[in-house]
Amino acid sequence: MIRYEHPLNERIRTLMRLEDLYHRAQFFAAQPAAPDHHAALLALFEITDVAARADLKTDILQELERQKQLLAPLRSNPAIETRVLESLLAEIDHASASLLAQAGRAGQHLRENEWLMTIKQRTAIPGGVCEFDLPAYHYWLNAEPEARQNDLRAWIQPFLPIHDGLAIILRLLRDNGRASRQIAYRGVFQLMLTTSKVAQLLRLTVGSDLACVPEISANKYALNIRFIGVSGMDRGTVFDRDVEFELNFCNL
């Protein structure tokens, strides 16, 4: 099975982009090779750009506080496992405290590093980080892997409070969903939306043996999904077969 996720507002879209970039930065930073560390640095530059929104930290703090206010009264609910609830509330408190303790905009430590900003500017040019363009960067890429990893960890660490906060929000969002089995007849599915189906995130699960991908468009009135072929004669056109899939509406 393959799961596709489609955010339905700009805030969730930003959090999901950051989640993907954090995953890439941490994955490549953990590898030993110089090309992997270059990829990690590129991901960090992208995080800096995406997280530059002045209201991002405030949005995350407000949502964490809202979730805390919703979850705290459940302590008295006998159907709720207290240990799991208390662990989640402690996570929210820790993430909120870390964000409040962070001064300035996300990525400020990178912006203040002239050497890194020179590299960032050159990455916008195709092939712009060759050794003859940036000999100091070439020197860094030829340093011991452990030294590069230490640098990368130091550059990633100030981003972690935002990562921890958005990870909690997206986990709660994904866990709070209503799933249903659906069929896209001849590759097309339409659904009129009611107030009960308003969502912030759609999750579609499709069999991996089907050579098609969903194209999703949605507003507060309707959801339209077209499954597009990705191989053979169907490539780029509506998949002319019925497609069974699971549809999940997720909301905070």
C-alpha cells in the first residue's frame, strides 16, 4: 500500500514541508560521505527559507496550547489511558518551553554565518559549488566525516524546537481521522463536503500494484480526485479503471 497526504490549508502545508526537510537533513547528516553532507546542508538551507515566516513559531505555540487545553480535561475520563495522556502532555510542555526559550527567527544562526551564506548563494547557481568556486567548502567536504557531522549537528540543533513542536501537531492531526473505503469509478471520485467533513489533511491509501497516482483538488464544498496513470499507455491520462482506496479526513 502507498499513502498519499494532501494538506488543505497553508499552515499544514508549511508544517509538512518542514517535516520532510528535517527528515532529509537528519538522514543525510547521519551518513559518512561528503555528498551526503552536502545534501544535508542543502536541506538546512531550505529549512531556513521555509521557517523564515515570522508567525511560524507563534502558530506552533498557539496550536500546542490549544491541544493542551483540549487534552488536559481528559485526565478524569476513565476510558483514557492516563500514562499515555500524561506522556503526551509532558511532550507538549517540553516543546512549548523549548520554543519560548528560543530567541530570534528560526535559522538566524545560519544567516549570521557568512561562510554558510556564501555557500547558500552559490547553490542557486547550477554547478556553483565546485572546488574552484568555493575552495574553503571543498576543504570542509574533505575533512574527517566526524568533524563534518559535528558541524551539521551544531547547525541542526537550533532548529529542533520547531521540529519537536510540529511533529506533535502532525502526529495528533494524523491520529485524529475518520477513515472510509471508497471507489473511484474509472479513475474519478467526487464527494460533496458537509461541515462534518471539513478537514485539514486528507490521507489516501492505494494499492502499490496500481500504476496511478491521485490528483486532488478540494475546497469547503467539494472534493475531487482523479487517478492519473504513470506508466504505459495510461501515463499522464486518467486511469481508466476502477480504483479502490481508503480515504481519511484528519482534523485537529
